[in-house]
Amino acid sequence: DIQMTQSPSSLSASVGDRVTISCRASQSIGNYLNWYQQRPGNAPKLLIYTTSNLQSGVPSSFSGSGSGTDFTLTISSLRPEDFATYYCQQSYSIPHTFGAGTKVEIK
Amino acid sequence: QVQLQESGPGLVKPSQTLSLTCFVSGDSISSGGYYWSWIRQHPGKGLEWIGYMYYSGSTYYNPSLKSRGTISIDTSKNQFSLNLSSVTAADTAVYYCARDRRTLHGDWVDSWGQGTLVTVSS
């Protein structure tokens, strides 16, 4: 299985801050990398697919980049509703593994 | 807009079979372009991909299930199901059904059910 490692596991930030979350794959996955947001008690929600494509309806404050083994999710300016847990997922090979998540908390 | 809703018992005894069904509305399972997925989340933990199935029958599973999982589709009822046999406490989790868009450029889960908690306990 391809292992997905996210960092940090948690972070504290303020509304308006720029936040960067990293995701590293244990082997090259091309650009087969997705990002999801999960608020407490809710199902995950797709934010970005294939590294940098913004899902319809997702604010442009979210962006993704990377290729190969190293990927980044950036939130350019945190809004109150962005405090949540973020997961990366590779779809390069079965099983489609997820990272352990990054919890974004209010400072 | 597609909607998915899981249904099934919230409590299953150890060694028995966990059976869940996902009812799909707003889209036809047999319309093509999507795989129909199951993903679970252990309490307070991350997400684990269980497997997915195309309406024509192609199915892929997480090897970690050690062949205990079976996904099936009923196109006439526009629903799909998960059976997980020989369950243990380690199978206690929130189970999500989901729609996975599969293209030449990658897969992504674009729609999720609300999730259903299944507890394995005697």
C-alpha cells in the first residue's frame, strides 16, 4: 500500500491567516492526489481533485499543488468555517489510502 | 444533485456479518463514469478505503479486509451494498457510502452519504 503522511497533524491559526498543509506519498503518485475537508460530525467533503482542480462550489481561497510524492493544500485566508480536519488521498493505486489528517484549530 | 443514504443495523455481534445498504437518489448507478464506494472511519480516527464497484461488475477491495468484504449493486433498486463477514471489535466504525468519479486522470470521491455508526459488540 502507498502510505500518505500529512504534516502537521494539527495547527492553530487565526481567521485571516494563510495556512499550508503538506502531504507526502511513500512513492510517486503523479498528480493522483485529492483533498477533503471534514467538519465534526459530518461526512468529508471534496475540496480539490487531481492535485490542483477545485471542486465546484469550493471557495477560491483553497488551492493545491505538487506532484510525484510531495503535495500541498493552501488556504490563503482562513474563514471561521474552515476550522476542520483535512485529509489527503491518493488514487494512484488500490487501495486508495488517506493521510491521517490535519486538524486546523482556532488560535 | 446525487444523494446517498446508508441503512443497516447499528449493532452487530462478533463473528457475524455486517450488512449495509446505500440508497442512491438523483443519479442512476448504471449511468456510468462512477464507481460506488464504501469508506469507513474508526472512532476518532482517519479514513479507510474499503472498496468500490462499477455497475457492470468490476470490483476492487482493500486487501486489508482479507477477503471479508463483498460489495454488490442492485441497479433495479438503484442501491448498492456492503457485506463484511467475521467482524470483530476492530470493525467498529462509521461507514460511509460514496460516489467515486473515475477518469483517465484519476479518481475522486465527489459525494458522500452522512455515514452510519456500526458497533461490533456482544
